[in-house]
Amino acid sequence: MWASIFVLHLLQGIPEALPLNPIARWEWVFPVVEAVHICGFSLLVGTILILDLRLLGWCLLRQPISVIAKGLAPWIWVGIAVQLTTGPYLFSSDPHEYVQVPAFRNKMLFLVLALIFHFTVIRKATEPSRDAASPIWRKPAACASLGLWLCVLLAGLWIGNL
Amino acid sequence: MGLLKFCEWLSHTSWSVSLRDGTYDYPVLLIIHVLSIALFGGMVAIGNLRVLGAAMRSVPVSQVIQQFRPWKWIGFGSLLVTGVLLSMSDPVEYGGNVMYWISLLLLLAAGVNAFVFRFGIYRSVASWDDAPLTPPSARRWAGLSLALWIALVFAGRAIAFF
């Protein structure tokens, strides 16, 4: 509890958007960056969804899991790059406001969890050495990945709702 | 019956009223709509990038396209149904919104593009399935498809501004 109060205190020290920041100056910049953020969302979550469907055994079955994972990995990175550029920029339009919205803080929490899960458990599940012997936790891991990204999406939609 | 009259009639139907006044109808539909964007958009992106030779090159083109097809139809069907229902929440507003109609035109163009690819160059896919470089005309259609879907996201986001 003390830790969260401390973090909140730190976050609230973030200043208002700078007056020269284009996103704070012109009304049209926000929706344009937001549209790029939606395209990046579709690429990142869509690509992870394809990988999870493969882990569940529902799609692209003729190739080993590691081959699919390797083919998709660069585009997951592109998706992450787009989202980690447009996201913080959208945030910079009104940092003081965002840090006080619970949905925003939940989204960041789930995002960190989803990314950690992807680069630990999912990475392990898609290693070439595991192609032949399918580990028993592979399908639960795919479901957990889907659940975590769904939470990121729900919290993200909720920010706009408030 | 003119368009405006039709929209006014539509806005008085019980479905439209419930979408406008209900607490959960709109957000639930929006969540399904955005989830479908991830499923459909992700597969459109990876499928087109495969034709462009930029993703999953170790998987033959025809396999990516065939394996994605049922999922794409599920995603597209769900996008269309939720999209129509979301439009019904305020038919008069959307019916008179130029960006709404531009979005629908872009959707139609993307559909025609997919049709031309499917029943044109794609019929000879067997001869370039594993080729290191796909035919220029296939790459043109794939590039155009990506551009149209991205334009649709931008136009869709712009609806709120007109």
C-alpha cells in the first residue's frame, strides 16, 4: 500500500503537457496518432492472436510452432515499437489527467504483465526444442496470453469511456 | 423513401432506442467490434505481408491464405454485424456524416480488391507458392489492400470529427 502511494506520488509529479507539444496545440493531432495506435494494436494483438491460435492447435498446423513463432516475431516487434511510440505520445497530451484515471493505471499494469508473459512463458513454449514434445502447459499458456491482452484492450477502451 | 427519412425511421425502432439508451449494449458491441479488428486486421496484415514477402517466408503463401480464411470470415462477419449495430445507435448522425460514407466506400474498395486478388493472380499461386519473390502484380494487390485497410481505420476514427 505504501509502495502504491509512493508511485502515485511520483506520477503526480509529472508536469502538464508542454505548450509547444503538437498534440496539445492542435486538435487534429490526437485522433491521427490514435488512428496509428489502433493500426499498431491490430498488428501487435492480431499477430499474438495468430501465435496463440497456433499454440492452441487451431491454425497453421502444417508447420512446427517454432517456425511460425520465428516468422511472426519481427512483426510483433514492429507492433511493440509502434505502440510504445504512439502510446506515450498520446499520454503526453495530458499526463496529469491520465495518471489519475484508474483504467489507465490498470492498462499499464496488464501491459507490463502481458509483455513479461510473452517474453518468458510464450517464448519458452515456442522454442524449437519443444516442437516435438508438446508440453502440457502449452495450451493453458496460450489462454493466459489471450486473457492478458484482452485485459490490456478492455482497460484501454475504458480510458476513453471515462 | 429518402435516406434521411429512412434514418429517422431507423432511429425510432426498438433496437436503435435500446442501443442508444441501454447501459451495456453499446460498450459490449464496441468491445466485440475491437476484438474483431484484432483478429481480422492481424490476419489481413500478416497475410498481405506474406504475399509481399515480408513475413513468414518459410510458410507457403497458399497455406497462410487458406489457414487464415475461416478465421478471417469469422472476424469479418463479427466486424460487420457489430458495425451495423453500432451504426444503428444513431442512424441520423451517421447517415449525414460524410466520413461515415467514405469509410463504407473504403470498405467496399477493400472488398473489391480482395475479390480481384482471389480470382485473379491468386489462381496461379501454385507456381509462386515457394518462390523467393512473389509476382509484382500479387505484391501490388497486397500493398493496395494494406493501404485501404489502414485508410479505413483513419476514416473510421475521423467520423467523430465531422
